[in-house]
Amino acid sequence: MLPPGIHYVHYSALNGEKQPGMRCGFFYNFEAREVAVRRWCTESEELVAVSATDSERVRLGIRDLDKGLGAYQLDSYARWQQLTSYITPELLQRVLPPQGCFTSATGSAYEDEEMATVRRQLQQRAERGELDANVQAIIDSEPTQSNDRFQFTHVNIRHSFPVDAAPDQIHMYSQDKTWLLRTLLDQWPNGVIDLLGEFQLSFIVILAGQNFTGIEHWKRLLHLVLGSAEALTDEQLVGQLFVPLLSVLMIQLRECPREFIASVLEQDNFVAEILQMLVLNVYECEGNAAQVLVPELDKLRRLLATFGWTLPDGRQLQEAADVEEGEYAPQIVDI
């Protein structure tokens, strides 16, 4: 028996050598006393829904299944609740493929973005006559459309300024993501809750679903929030978004196996750099709103130390930035 609420069910088919194949799974929001029935399909090697008649038959004979069921691990339920506290049934319906099912190979719009970049690069080479006709056919082909994909809210982190922005705005909001953050919060039906929910869902897609489509969305949401310096002056936004996101991040990090930390989160040093950016922004922020984050950053600093990471304080980062700026500052010479 499962506690009511959102759960993730996953499985893998075995090959002839008893080795597990691609992970498959689905999210399901269980109501109290609900019986959800799935049947194993040997052809597609997946769990599929059954008819209402078959479902009712199983429900009436539910006690006959007891001998084949295992006990739910209630000691891990509190951790699961923390990992999914902002994920709603509406969010799952909007983001996940039909029936909430996905595999470790399910894609997203971010792959289209990568493919568009590759196509542009190939097109430039084709114009220089460096490619043959077969490659040109790939450039001219239409992208494959499929419903079997995640519909995460697309975060174009590189274009984080208004379309009609003045040059000074382009410069400012290319570094400070506040304009993009506020724009996306206005687009989400539930604002901050949806952002935090997608942050949690993308992490579970990576860690439990073994689908690395989620890592790109997780990184972009982390950059979107922690890279919004101007937003740190907004006391309400700091309390409703920055503090909860850091709390969620710490919960997620505690669930990460060491090898996951080393192979994924330490890759390209992204997480360390974006956290240092937040620390420096909080240190430089005028007003009291951002100071709420100081004790949260201290908690995060202690957690990161258990992974062997060092998160400098604001003063240390400011001194390092001053030294670097001094090295590359323009020099005045007499001619």
C-alpha cells in the first residue's frame, strides 16, 4: 500500500543475460484507497493501462495480491516528500509526456536547440563548400516531431533581455538574469511554485529516471534564479523564491551519490561558479532583503564541505575579483 500523493514507478526489462535495459517509468498521483492497475506488455516491454473491467476485478480481489507485495519503505517517504514538495498534478500533466510515462531516452526542446546550433554550423560549412550532398540533405531535413518528450518551460538563458532592449539594457541583463526571471514568473500559471516544481521535477528525472535531459533544465533554472542580482533587492521574491530554492538544492545534494556529484555536478564547474556568483551578489547587494540569505548560504557552505567543496565568502570573492580586474584593467601610457 502506498501513501496518497505523487509517486514515481520505474522498471527495466532484462535481456537474455539478465542485464537491465533502458529505465522506464511513470508518475502517478494516488488518491486515498485508489487501486491503479498496469499490465506488462511483452511486445513493447512496458507497463500499460488495463480496461475498467479488469481494473475493477483486481480491486475486488486486492487481498489475493498481498502475498506477492512488498512493504512500502515509510522511512524514505519523508525524504520523497521533501524532494517533491512543489510538484503538483497540474505540473506533471503539463510537463510530462502522455500518461506521465517516460524513459531514459525521452527528449525535450533543449535537444532541438542543440540541433539548431549544429544545423547552423553545418550550413556555414556547406556555404564554404566543405560538405557533401549527404550532409546537405541532413541540413535540409525537417526536425522530427514527437509527443514523447518533456515540455519543460524553455529557459533561453543566453537571451535574457527584452527584444527591443537598448544597448545598456542588453549589457546589464546579459549578466543579470532578473528581467528573464520576472518574465518567466509571469508566464507560469502558479509563478514561483511552478518554477520550484520544475526544479524538483528535473532533478528527479535525472536521479531516479536516469534521463539526462533534466540536467540542462535544472542548470538553467539554477542559473536563472541565482544569477538574478537585481531581484535580491525584492524582499518578497527573496523570501518566496531564493530561500526555498536554496533549501531544495540542499535537499537534492544530500540525495546525490558521490559518483553523481563527481561525474555530473562537478562537470564544467558550473554549480560552483553559479553559487559563487550568488555569494558575491549577496555581499554587494544594498539593503537588507538579501541578508536573509546569509544564514542559508552558511548552511550550504557546511554541506558542500562534506563533498570536499569550498564556497568562499563574499569578502574573499570580492578581493579575488578586484585582483583579477586589476590585472586586466586598461593602463594609461604617455605617448
